[in-house]
Amino acid sequence: MAPVADARPTIDDVAREAGVAKSTVSAVLNGKSGVGDATRARITAIIERLGYRPGVAAAVRRPARDGATIGLVIKEIDNPYYLEIAAAAIAEGRTQHATVLVASSEGDPTAERDAVRRLCDQGVDGLIVTPVLDPGADLGHLFDLRRRNFPFVLLEEVRGVRASLVDIENVEASRRAVEHLLALGHVRIAHLAGPEYSMHSRERIEGVHRAFAGTPHALPADAIVRAGAHLEDGHRAGLALFSGADAARRPTAVTCYNDLVALGLLRALRDLGLSVPRDVSVIGFEDLRLLDWLDAPLDSVHVPTADMGRRATALLLRQLAQRAPAEPVREILEGRLVLRGSSAPPGDAAPAPARAPRRTPRGVR
């Protein structure tokens, strides 16, 4: 997809209409002092009306044969969830003659901010961001992108930031997973939660609460266990939760923040001599493709990661093709529970009914 040649306004256009020097416009864009409030407000209004996007002027002057360049900022480079999204984004970009540059914050809000700034400095035309949402994280770089009309798409919602979003309905998907366990007869259900920087973790915890809200059973205060996002997090949390626990009081079922945590939990349960699903039912989240290669079955909530990567890229490229700033678009995808046999009624060694057919692993014909 070729950029629209010379269609977008430049900093010269803004300065000319505002009757100021380019350096004054630059000072407003970068939040510097020394500009009067009235002048700042006038320049900001002109930027909004013209749809000026800093950092893209050079890009629109590239030869037509060069496509757009977009940046993708993920949170964990070793997490298959983000790798599946990145692979789909790169593939979609290739079909539209766009280049996708990938950076990882590794869960560090400062690293995310720096990655966004570096990518902008390198002249990317737009961004796709999976934001780090630590309680104390400074999200000024995202608000700044919005203020400058710089095109970007989020893969997790940031409250207060009006931006396009491609995400999964985490609350309802988590609720359905817990309701599945409740329908099997489980009452003592625990949830291994994700990192605090993840809005997805908060939403999946909310889904657990909503599932119990529709029953006469109370969710114990210690049922939500902070684990993390990786294999070792699930293993550590599983050992802590089940080591030495009285069989009459320990959880009979566990839902997990993601599949990596669930796989770590499976290892912990095996180390403790507990059987899945006879002693403990386990449900993951994301339905990673690697699950098709495992001998141990794992029920999981399917997240269409490839679809998310494709949609986010296509949405951003559509925004880049527009001459004026686009209104934010929300694309919320549904998660569905895939049953492979790691959940069953309490004390039942048989797998749950309606087991999903096994997918053909990638690369196998």
C-alpha cells in the first residue's frame, strides 16, 4: 500500500496558518515551555483541524514503490502469544507492501516509552502497541501520540486514551471458562492471575468474579493467586498452592491467566503426584498452537491471535490511507472454550464431554 503522496499537512502548513515560526509549533508538539497559553491553544486547534501528524512528513515523500512502515511494540519476546500476533502482523503487512518493525518492552513501561520514541524517530508511519499498564506507569507517550494525531492501534485498552483497539472480550471469555467448571460440579476454584501490568489479567479476574456472582457459592478471598505470565510462574504458584494442602480444602479446579502459566501448573501438579483432571481440573487461556504438539491435553480459551495481528495491521494501514485523522475503531473478538480433556467433574478420571477435534499442527500436511 503506497502512502498518499504529499496529501498530508506539514509543520510548515501549521506554522503558516498559526502565524508563528516552525520552532514554536515544534515546542508545542514536544510540550516545551516558553509558548503562551493562547498561542499554544491556537496551534493545538490548527493541528487538530488540519490533521497534522508529526513524524510522517518524510514518509509521505518516499517513492511510491516503498510501502508504509509501521512499528509493533509487544510486551514479551519469549511469549508465543505475542509472537503469533507479530507473525500475523508481518504477514498482513507484506500483503499490503508494508514493513513491520517489532520491538519488545519486556513488561517495562520505561522500555515501552523508549521503544515508541525510537520507532517514531526512525520515521515509522504508525504504531501498534500492547501497553504496559503498571499501576504507576507513565503513559504520557500514548497520550502524546493521540494529541499529535499520530496513527496507532492498541491491543489492550488504555482507559482515557481515545485510540483504535483490537482485543478479545476477556471478561466474558473468562466467565464462561469458570462457568464450565461450575457446571461440572466444582466449587473450590482458584485462578492464577497474570502480571499487574496487564489489563487482560484484570479483566480475566473480573470474569471469575462474574461467574461466581450468578451462583450461591462465594469466591474465597484467597482464590485469586498472583502468578505471572511464564512457565516458571505457573510452576511456582502451583507448588505454593498445592504443596501440603488438605485434599478436602484444596482447589479442585484452576483457571489460569494464560497457557504458559497453565503448563507450569501442570508440571507442578505432576511433581506433587496429583492427576489432571481426576484430582485437579485445569483451564488455560489463549489456546496457543504449541498445545497441539503436547501429549498432556490442556483445555484453553481460544484467542484468535493471528486474526488480532491481521486486523490491527489492516486497521492501521486504512488509517494511514486517510487524509484526515480517523475516529477510533473498536474491534472486540470473542474467545471460545476449547476442550481437550483437562477438565472433568471433581474426582472423575474421565475427560469432559464434547472434546474438540485435534488441530493439525502448523507445518504438517
